[in-house]
Amino acid sequence: MANDASANKEKNTDQDANEQLEDAKRPVNKLVFIGVTIMLAAMAGSVFFAFKFIESERARALQEWQIRLSIVADSRSSAINAWIESNFNTMTDLSQNASLQLYMSEIAAAKNAPPEEANPFGGTAGGEAETTYLRNILTATAERTGFKLPVAAAQVNANIERVGIAGLGLVDSEGFPVASSPGMPPMIGRLKKAALKALEGEPTIIDIFKGASGLPTIGFVMPVYGIQDDGEGAKGIGAVIGLKVIDEDLYSRLVQPGEITETSETYMVRKSGIQVEYLTPLADGTPPLKRALAIDTPDLAGSYGVTSPGGFAIKRDYSGVETLMVSRPIADVPWVLIRKISRGEALSETETRLNTMLTVFILIISGVTMAVFAVWRHGSSLRATQVAQNFKTSAENFENLSKFMNLISNAQPAGIVAVTADTVYTYANEPAALDAGIPAGDMLGKTMAGVLGPIKAQVYSDINDKIFKRFAETDDRDGCRQMHISTFGDGEDDDEDDLQVIKSDHIPLRGDREHPPGILMILDDITELTRERRRSEKMLRQLINTLVSVVDRRDPFSANHSFHVAEVAKAVAEEMGCCEITAKTVDIAGSLMNLGKIFIAPELLTKTGDLSPEERHTLMSSYLVSVDLLSDVTFEGPVVDTIRDMGETWDGHGPLGKNGEDILDSARILAVANAFVGMVSARAYRDAMTFEKVSDILLSDTGTKFDRKPVSALINFLENRDGKELWAHFRVRPTETNEDTY
């Protein structure tokens, strides 16, 4: 009995121990579950943000390609427009030739004269002498300007009559031929139709068509007026027609100088009914006008170009290859220029880099998660020595991952460095070392001034100091991250070798017991893109100056008015602390606001007597004509809206009824600058006002006509920024010599 009791007691003791062990395991298992859930959620979140980062980088790469393609498309479309303009200039010079006008007048007179009257040039009443002379003018001009048979087409047997292909021709006021150069086809059909249109005073382009030779041919038609006719409202006494076979003189302008990509191509298309017609030779060897595709072809680049000229998209080209493309309309003709590059070539390097980065991110996330889980799991169940071994293993894993990250970092095109608060390098990848000209290992421990030089080091150090200060206060890494674009060297001349533009991303890094806080810097050289942008801006400014000079030449008292307004408006915008876009907007708007005055008679512009209400309204509303002329032009800022709003008043009595803050800031600045320049400048009907009087007038109109802020900024510039000395020449009255010149 005693043995049985002892056995029962031991059995009860074992059961109690097992129950206590189970009770001890339950909270442990719950903690394990919570810990695993948190780690999985963290891993999922990390993967999500990794994918989001990769997508943002992919979008940035597409935007960069859009900029590159747009720069090339703009330059090529300018070259095509220049070719069209040069041909029109040839036709204009010929139509305005005084001898040609005289002989055409004589032929017209001889045609209407009685048969018995003699020709004053010694020819017959039909004007044979004049016709011969005109034929000689046309032949000489055709040989000189390219309006002639192509060499291949001209080399035919002398006994075989040549088919008319190209040349120059004249028709009379009824569209009947007068004279033509050799090789000119009969002036019938589309040629006569275009000539009759030109006789009404409208220069005409005969769009590209297949000529008698089967080659692409284009025509230009200009009216011919009598010597005494001014061309306004008069009917032409004839018209000059020019036909030209399109050749490399046009096609070569589609080729971008210095092209290094394999699949880049520039070609032109037009809409022809329900088809897209390819006007120029294609990279696959297709001749011009030999290919046309349905306009509703899915994702066709040509269809997108003719329906949305000026756009950027990812489409398929004529051979079905997926491409990045931009389009530009060509002025005066229904042509659209398309610049494209295959998506594979454009984005292959980017996709490889991003996929590699994504792989690395996932590997790091997985590795870190697994390592943390392993350390945590083993640390709760193994002895201290086992835990130490696990930590050693984890350290080796992290070291391998660090090496792998270095490999990926070195494969990036941008320089990546990490520096401390005292500008000492703690990390540098190979591209950064290559730019510095020393090995990456030698950069560690050195200061930025010792590697980059004092100028660059000071720029980056100032940026980093502000980030360190803000990060210490907020501990918000994303909120403290900054991107800057810094220019080093001579930024005034785009061709200077020492010009360098760097885009730098600055990301704060938290410190630990072994590493101090730092800044991760990603340095990307965008010098070439910046040079191209500056060249485009310079070209735009030259075009604006040319347009302004056309207006200024018509009125000596308003000469340089637009330039003066632009100068004053820009100074006021900068004095008010406006952004760069606003300063550029008022500069360009001030230069172009008087473009509408080209439609106002010079007599009205220079009238010295009192102006009638109708005349004053014509002058005051000329800026709205400028708005109509510029409405389809794309500017970086709201240039057209600024010109449209400049006539509005602060109290709402302007043409559009806008008032107060509803009026664009740039328009309020421009209105003040325009009024200021108008009053301090001499006019045909009055002398220039003094700066003091103009300031008083502007102040008195504050709150009714003008906004107080730009008026205050202008007066402060006059009084405290040497504005009176700077703009004293505005008040100089044009001399009699200048008046005669204009």
C-alpha cells in the first residue's frame, strides 16, 4: 500500500510540472506570434515602398527622355521652317523684281491694246521681247535657287521631249501662262488653282505631291503686283509659280548633328483622308510618299502626332516597334515632325538599373528580416555562446550584403557619397571617385574641400548644415530630404568647358554608437541637358527681339518701348521677391505685348495732334491683338494670360471685369511697368514726364488702377536702387535723324 501511495504522489507531481510548463509556454507562443506578424508586416511595407520608389525613378527617366526628344524636335522643326521660309523668300524676291513687274505690266497692257499699236520695247503687240526677258529671269533664278530639273532627270537624250518636272513660271491675271523656265510643267490643274488663289493676294504653298517624275514635289506661289500697287486690296497682275523636287536639301535638315543612338529617327507625316502619309525617307529604306497607314491603327505614333501635335507618348512606329516619341507641327503646312527612339534602347539601361536595385532591395529586406528573426529566435532558446555565434553569422551576412550593395552602387552612373557634419567622407562609390580623380578608398577620411575643392565643398556644406539642423529638430528623414541644382564655372557661355551643372540629392542619415550622423549625397551631372535648355532659351530670346524690332521700327517715339517695359517689369518682379518663372514671364510678356501694333497704321502711331476716341481705343487695345497672335504659342510661364490681364484695373473697370487678386500677379506688375515707361518716355504729342511726377500719378492711382505692391516696389527701386540713373535714357526724345530714319 505504501508503494502505491508513493507512486501516485510522484505521478501527481509530474502532472503539476507539465501543467506549469504548458502555462509558461502559452505567453511565449503569443509573443512569438505577435513578433512574427510585426516582422511580416514590416517586410511587406518595405517591399511596397521599394516598388513605389522604383516606379518613381522610372517616371523620372521618362521625363528626362521627353526633354531630350523635345530639344531635338524643336531644333529640327526650326530647320524645316527655315527651309520653307528660304523658298518663300526666293519667290518674294522674284515677285518684287522691278523689271519683272514692269514687263508683266507691259504684257498686260499689250494684251488689252488694239492690234495695230506697236510695243514700246520694239516687239510685237503680244509682248514677245518682254516674254523673252521674263523667261531669261526665270531660267537664271531657277538655276541659282534649285527650282529646276534634278540632275538625274535632266540627263536624257536630246531627241526625247522631257516631261515637265520642276521650274519657275509666270501666269497673267487670269491664270494663263506667260513664261516659264525649262522643265516647268504645264501650269494647269493644281498649279492654276493655286495661282488664282495667289492672285487674290494670298501667298500659297502647293503641298507635297508626286510630280511627273514620281518624285516628291512642292510648289510655292506668290502674287505679282504692278510697280505702283502697294499689295493691300489690289488684285495681282500675275503670279509667279515655283516647283521644286524635294531632295537632300530638306531631308538633311531632319538629321540631328552628333547623333549617337541607333534607333533615333526624325521624319514628317501628314493626315491624308483616313490615312497617315509618311512624307520623308524612313530608316527602313522606304522612300518618301511610299508608305501610308490607317489613322486608326492602334497606338500608331504617326496618328498620335497628327491628332495631338506637340505631345509626348509611348507609341508604336511604322514598323510596329514600341517607341518614345514627341511631335511638332510645322508652320504654314499640314506637316507634323516626329522625333522617336525605340523604348528598348532608351530605357534598357534604366530598366536594368532599376530591376537590379529592386532585386537588391528585396534581398536586403529578406536578408535583414531573416537575420533578425534568426537572432531573436535563437537568442530566446540557446545558450549565450550559441547566441554569440549567431550574431557572428548575422554579421557575416550583413558584410556580404554590404559588399553586394557596394557592387550595385558602383554600377550606378551617379556619384554616391556619405559625409559627416564636418564634411569628412565615410563612403564613396566608384563613379564619385572617378569624378574626383582618386580611388574610392583614398576619399574616406578626407574632407570635401580636399577632394572637390573649396568652392564646391562650400556649396554642399551649406546645404548639409541646414539639413543637419532641421533633422536634429524634427527627426523626419523624408521631410528633411532636399534636391538642389548647382552651377559651377562660367554659366554665361554655354560652350565654356569649365561649365558644370550638378543635381544633388541630400538625405540625412541617423548615427549610432560607431558611426556619427551623416548626409547621403547622390550627385548627377546634368551639364549637357542644361546647355541644351539654355540654347533653346537663347533662341527664343533672339526670336522675341526680332519680333519686337519689327514693331519698334514703325514708331520712333515707341522704339525700344517693349524692351524698356520688359526691363522695368523684371526689375519690379525681382524687387518684390517673385519666383524665377514670374520674372521670366513679365520679361517675355513685356517684350511681346506691343506685337499687335504691326496692324496699326504708322500715321496713327506718330500722330502729334489730339487723338479721337476711336484712335485712342485702337492704340489702347492693341495688346489684345497681341494676345490673339500669341494664343497658340507655348511659353514656360503664363505669358499670353499676363498680356491679356494687363489691361485690367484693381477696382474691376478693365475690359474683362477682373479685379483685385483675381488678376495675375505678373499682369499687375506689367501694367505698372507699362504705365511707368509710357509716362517717362517722350511721345509724338508730348514730352517725357519727370520720375517724381510719374511716381505721384502711380501712387494716386493705387487701389483703383494699380496694385499697391508693384507700385511700391517700383518707387523703392527708383529711390534706393539707382533706378533713376539706370533708366534716365528712357526720357531722351528721339532726334530728327531718328525720326527720318524710321
